[in-house]
Amino acid sequence: MTKTQAAETTSASRPPEPEPLTVPVLDSHTHLEMQEASVADALSAAARVGVHRVVQVGTDVASSRWGVAQAEQHATLDATVAIHPNDAPLLDDLDAELAQIDELAAQEVVVGIGETGLDYFRTTQAGRPAQHAAFRGHIEIAKRHNKALMIHDRQAHEDVLRILDERGAPEQVILHCFSGDVSFAAECARRGYFMSFAGNVTFTNAKQLQEAAAAIPVELLLTETDGPYLTPVPYRGRQNAPYVLPITVRYLAQLRGVDLNQLCAAVWANGERAFATR
């Protein structure tokens, strides 16, 4: 998500710390530069509740550079770098921006290229060619540097899969904040793509998403906050952060009818495979 989408989180109040997990997990997607706590405090709060690895996600060149700098200072923080699909149509020189992302991608602390992808909800038909071009460019960067590709997909499922099939996907692909149904999840699973679930899976109106989260193979499951957005129930509308992740993890364990510790171990192992470059 971008800074312009802050309307989804209007309250700055922070949820209380949940009960700690006893087996560590990772937050595979968050935006610390948009959160009120310092990076050090955010990581400390996350560690207290069992979230021992956090992936800071870039949405433009500036936030990508910031994430790389922070990851170089904090051992439990990784970075991804990219231009958000909603920003791609607004750029005067997309190729020049992609060249800077390509340069950042070579850094050791960068474990992924994203968030990139397609967004047909916020971008009009006229902006789609630029989104497609940016997405293809990010795919090539991910393959060139052997980094995971982190995808933002909003109302663009068919075109996301089509472009990945046409260009040839990187070895590791992550559908961030998975938003599809069981059928789309099956197509992603057939291709070996990771699917990451955020706090919106807990929303009462998210039946389709819940069905998908219950059905996907456990070896392709990741969890995330997408903080400061998508705070899980019962704190929906408050500011999200990595330390809130255990609420979503517990919900997923209950939804899937599995032991919490086993799910945590699987999520951690999946993160190690998805972000194996550091």
C-alpha cells in the first residue's frame, strides 16, 4: 500500500500487545516508515510477542532506500525494494526509476522485489500499460538478482498470472495480502507461489478469503501485517504493526484446525525458503 491509502486506518491508537507466541514467526510484509514507533521499538515489541523477523517493504525509490538503510542497522529486519503499481503510471521516467530499484536489489539485506504487481481498483484503464511495464521490469530484476518477487494484486488475478506465465516467474513468488478465492489459490498453489495473509482474513465479511486460507497447502502459507493497515479483529481501524501479528496467526491456526505451534513453525520455515538470499 501507499501513503495515499491511509484512509483505511484512521485511528492512531495502538492495540495492546497480544499473548506471546512460543514458536517464532515472521511478518512477511510491513511498512515501518508509516508507523508511529521507531524501528528499534517496533522490532523490540515484535520480538516480545514472538515475531522475530520482519520484512520492510518498499513502494518507491525513497522508501526502498530507507528500508535498505534500516535493514543494514537491524539484524532482524529485511528489506524489499520496488515501485508500487499505483505509482508506476505517475512517473515521468519509469525506466530510470526501475534502474535505481535494480541497483538497490543487489544489496545483501534486500530479500525481495516488491511490492510490485497490478492494481485495477485504484488505477484506471489508461494506467494499466504502465503498470504492466513496471511489473515486467520488476520480474526481470527479481530473476536477475535471485530475489523473491512480492506481488500486490488487487482485482487483477488473471493478468497477474498471465504476465508471470509469459515472462517466466522467479523461483520464489509471494502473493502479498492474498485477496483471491479458493480457485485462484489453487492456481497459485499449482505454480508453487506463496500466499501471505494479513489481518483482513479475520474480518466478518471475508468468507471467501477465509475459505482460501483454510484450503492452501501449509508449505505455501505466509503471514503479514501490512502495517499500519489491515489490523485484525477485534482492533480493526487501529494502527497495525508487527507486534500485532500473533492475533492473525492464532486466527489462521483456528481456521485451519491445526496446532498453533505447528503452524508457527511452518510459517517460519516458509519464510526462510521465500527469503533465502540473506
